Amino acid sequence: MEEAAVITSALQAGGYSPSISNFHHAVNNWLLVPALGGVHIYLPAQEYESAKAYLRELHASAAKTLEAEFGPADMKPLKSRRIRGMLTLILLSTHIAVLYLIFRGALSLKQRLLPTQKKGLPQQ
């Protein structure tokens, strides 16, 4: 969805007239989009070849444009192993918290629905 929006904006900036299909479905219910065949960008047939060449040229000059606009990138990216570890920790901790809340809710529901029985002899 994001890629389609960026490509459509780039094409519009280049003077082309693209249109996007299934974009609003993707915004509202992204799980439905694979069943619809994805998000597609359509162009008039006479613009297709020149738009493809325009996008290739933009892709090839992107690094040069960014460096000219913002200067050389001096930031070192995080190592992918560290990122994966942090994401795994976040996902596991949220899943454990949700499971704890479900278990705690089930116990409190059990205590409300089933009366507690005291051990011992019944009183006469």
C-alpha cells in the first residue's frame, strides 16, 4: 500500500496520470487485499514505457539525490541480529501479558460461577 502511494506520487510528479486499484480496501482492511489480488497501479497504454523508464531513472539516482539533499549518511545502522532480538522480545512479552490476562480472567470467572466448597464434614 505504501509503495503504491509513493510510486503513484512519483509518477504524478513526473507528469503521468496513474490510478490505484484496491487502495481504499488496503487502508480499511489490509487482510482483504491478497484476496483481491493486491494493490495495482494503472497507467494509460501510451504512457507505460516512458513511465517505466522514468521510474528506473528515479531508482538509479535516488542515492545521489539523497546525498546531495541531506549530505552523506554518517549513521551506522543497527545490526539486524539486535533488531530481531528486540522485536522478538517485544512480541513475546506482549503475548505473555495477554495470556496472563486471559488466564487470570478465566480463574476469576471460574470463582464467580462455581461456588467454593469447604473441606470437612457436612454440618447437621
